[in-house]
Amino acid sequence: MTRIAHTGCLALLALALTATATFGEQAMNERYARGWKALTALAPGKAQAVQDGLADIAPDMGRFVVEFGYGDVFTRPGLDPASRQIATIAALTALGNAAPQLRFHIEAGLAAGLSPDQIVDVIYVTTVFAGFPAGLNALAVARDAFAEKGVAVSHAPAHAPDAIDRRARGLAALAATSQNAGQHVLDSLADIAPDMAAFILDFSYGDVISRTFLTPAQKEIAMVAAATARGTMAPQLKVHAKAALAVGMTREQLAEVVIQMAVYAGFPAALNGLTALREAFAEVDG
């Protein structure tokens, strides 16, 4: 190879490397810009604080939050911002170990159009999956967030003003998503804990899931997110994936809820959730 040809090859290689680096930087900037726009729309007063709080120890973590959490995931078209906040509030309530992030997303939920009553009902629904300590701690966070934003719950009746009792309400709520599953719940626990079956129907469905501040689809988003985030509820996740389909959610929307859990509960939880979704869909098709 002549010196001229060798020099020309080096020049082409340098040009290619420069172009690759420029393309990579441009892609990174586009992801960051997209994520930053979404983040500041939800938390205009606190978005910069997220970056500033990490600048001294892990500035790349701040970039990851914006680029991946918001630029890659939150801005995907499968769910609207309010639905994504329902999923996030449910997941963080269920995890029980992220009070600062829960408060951030309660405020973001308000910015996305959720009412205080709806946010509280997301916590009620999640309490069914994560227990009363998780629910009580989340309500304490919500109280502080609402006070800062100058909003409050309405204390409006959560159920229709009729004479229907808890058991009938619970059976009706369960039938709306799972057809004749009520008797199956009773039968499945009759040999060991019949009162647990009654608690599921009367409390979980009759008192909580039958409440009217959230739509049926919003309740299922919260339950799918909570079950995925906890990481130990594949059977329940499959039940509520099917229930979500029954109330009009699409498979793509359910996948989006679970994909988002990679940001808040980690990739293993999200991957296990997707496996449960695949099995639920196959059972529906079968």
C-alpha cells in the first residue's frame, strides 16, 4: 500500500469514527431532551433538583434517570402520563422503601391530572396487595404532598348510595372482571381458611375494588403494577392481567405497565412480569 493510500485510509477511518461519535452524541442528546421535557412537565420545580442532588457523587445517575427513565420509557406511546403515574404510585407504595420517590410521583400524578381522591384510591388498591403498613406509610407521604400543593381529598362517597351489602358489592366487582370467579374463591379456600375467602370478597372487592374514584382499567393498572413490583405474585398478576383485558385494556398497554416497572422495581421484576403476562395471554387464547 502506498503512503498516499495509507494516509487516505486513516483519514476515512477518522471520519467514520467522528461520524459515529457525533451520531451517538446526537442520539444521547435527543433522548435527554425528550426525557427532560417529560420530567419538567410533571415536576417543573423539582426536575433540576434531581440532577443537582446527584452532581457531587453520581452525575451519570441523573443522566440515566432522564435519558432512560423518561426519554426511553415514560415517553413511550402505549400509556398516557396519568396512567403511568398510577402504575408508579402503586409500585412505590407496594415496594415500601422509596418514600421520597413516592412523594415526587404523587405530586407528578397531580400534575398529570389525577385528583387527590384518585391517588388515595391507588394507595387503597395497593394496600390489598402490599398490606396495611405499606398503605399507611404511603398515605402519610400523600398527606404531606397534598399539603404542599394546597389540595385535599373530597370525602365524597366512594360507593353508589344504594342498599347493596359488601358481599354483593364484592361479587359484582369480581364478576365484572372475572365472571364466575366468586364461587371459585370461596371453594378454593373452604378446606383451610374459609374466612380468608370472605375477606377477599367482602374487603378486597366489596370495600376497596368496588370504589368508584378510579375506572376499572385504572384499578387494574395499579394492581398489575403492584404485583409486578412485589415480584412474588405471578398467580395474582396473571389473574389481573386477564381482568384488565376484560375491562378493555389492550395487551400492549399491559406490557407497557410491566416495562415501566423496570425503572422502579428493576429488570428482574419486569422480566418476570412479562413472563406472567405471556402465560396469561396464552391462557386467554387457549
